[in-house]
Amino acid sequence: MNIEDILLPPKPLKTEKWQLGTLLSNEIPENGIVLVFCSDYRGLKNGSAEILDFKKVRKELYQLSRLDFEMPICDLGDLISGKSHQDTHYILQEVLSMCHYKNSISVIVGGSNDLAFSLFSALNFHQKNINYTQISNIISLLNDSEEITEKNFLAKIFSSKEFSLKNYHHLGYQKHLNEVDSVKLMKEVAFDVIRLAEMMNSTERTEPFFRRADLVTLNCDAVESRGDGFSVNPQINGLNNREICAYMKEIGLSENLKSVGIFNFNANSEALLNHQLLAQIIWHLIEGINIQKSHPVERLYETFWVLIDDDQFAFKRDTFTDLWYFGEDEKVANLIPCSRFEYEEAIRGVLNPRLIKN
């Protein structure tokens, strides 16, 4: 499959030397970041695949500062939607595989939330035991048709015998928008389900759910809307503009990040601020990735022992990042990411059940 047959290259935009646009290329780099924009929203009820113009987002993104970013960044262009929605899923998986072979982090912008299925499927071809974190206000576990939609893609991931899912974390769900049974089922199978209220004001408590993520997807419905809607399903409640940018930086800081999806964005919005927010969401993600790649490989860890009743538990602190882990194992990869808050709660005699559920 030739890349020029499935992607429309972006039109050049004039930028200053200090701006991000001067860093962008149109070829998939080795060990870099690849942006792909998508117009296929057929995973939504009554969604279409009409060609959308992401020029406003690109203009806002290209004009942001390049800072001291060292990782090569590519804007591959706009994905040409397939004849059917299933065709788009297939085409997108091909593009994602190209990125994985180059060891580049793919960032898919636009399209309906079910395209997360393609991100998972493409990554599953290249590795097993995937850690997947999703930010979404909705938990839908329907499995009502063969066609992939935003309502059933999660159930298809969970039920597929071909997929290798190690951990799944669902962040930002809102109680008043969800069926009680869906949330209850997620908790019964020991998946972490975090309410919007637990994510507001600070990233500290939920940062551990991003730290080892291989794949992260954002449903823009989980972001507070403004004007004519930031998402195609605008919501009055959600993460605000500062919070979502802070979380995107945390996503970029993931130690294992391979792919990111930003879905359900309202590309037809007339409000410039919505395009500006999406651009800054992408920028903060890129900043986080660059910071993570600059971290030293060798780390030092302080160990803190906590006695609860007759049991002793170990917490470790990375002296470089000030991030916390739970467990006694000498290999950090076998420790469970946690927060300082969870350590302080343990000192008070309360141990978060998720730390010992395995």
C-alpha cells in the first residue's frame, strides 16, 4: 500500500523559526512522532465520512513554540476514508503499522471514538500484553452488531481471543450518563474505573494510570464544551481546558507510549477557541513525549516501609521524577505505579485495594 494513495498531504503553512511548524516533515521518521488527521465519523449514529478541513487546527498548532524539542515530528496528512467504515479501519491499521515498524509514536486526530479499535488492533500485531487507558465520559459494553461502532468497540476488544490486553483503565466517566450495570461489570472484572470528580484540579492521583500505558485514547466528549461544541457530542460537564492539557502532558510522559487517539472532535466548529484547544492538547502531548525521551535510563529509588496491622508493605520513590511505586521487587518493571497520596493513605492505615488485587 502506497502512502500517497491513502493520505492527502497537508498544505504548507508559513511559520517563524521558533515555531513548531518548522520542525514538521511529511515522512515517517525513525523514533519520532507522527500526526494523522481523520475525517471518518461513521462509528457514530448518523455519522458521515465527508472530507473535513483541519486547517484551523494545523494553523494553531504550527504557530506554537518548538521549545527545545528534539524528537522528529511528522504531519502525515489527512487519511482518505474508505468506501465503508470497515475499510477506514483497515487503512488506518496499515498506517499505524508503518509507524510501529519505525518505532514512532502515532497520534491520530479526528474520527469517531471507535477508531480506538484500530489503534489497539495495529498495536496488538506488534506486541502482546497491552496496557490501554481511555479517557471517556461513557462506558459502553454493547456488542450488538458485526460493524464496529463507538458503542461496541470496547466489548469487541475485551471479547476477542486474538487480542492481548494486560490492563485497562477507564478514566473520566460520569455517573449520570452511564448504566449502573456497565460500571459494576467493569469493577467486577478488576478494571480501574475512575470518575470525573477524581480527575479534577490535579493529575497526581490518576497519573499512575498513564505511566506505563502503551495506548491512550481520548474521547473529546469527556472535555467540557464551549461555543458550538468541542466534541461532536458536546457536554456541559467534563475536564476543563487546563486539566485536559495537563493530562495530555502526563500521557506523553508514559514510559511505554506507542499510540494515541484523539477522537470525536468537532472539526466543523465555527469557534476558533475549539481548534486552538485541540492544537494545544496535541502540543502538550508532544512536550510530554520529548521530556520522557530526555530522562536518564539509570534511576535511584528510595524505599519506604509501611506497617498496617501485622503486614509490611514497600513503597519506592524515583529520586529523579519523584514518582512512586508499590511493591518489594528489585525490578521496577514489576512494581505497581502509584501516587504519593496512596503512600500517605497507607501511613494512615488505609491501603488502596488496587495495589494488592493481583
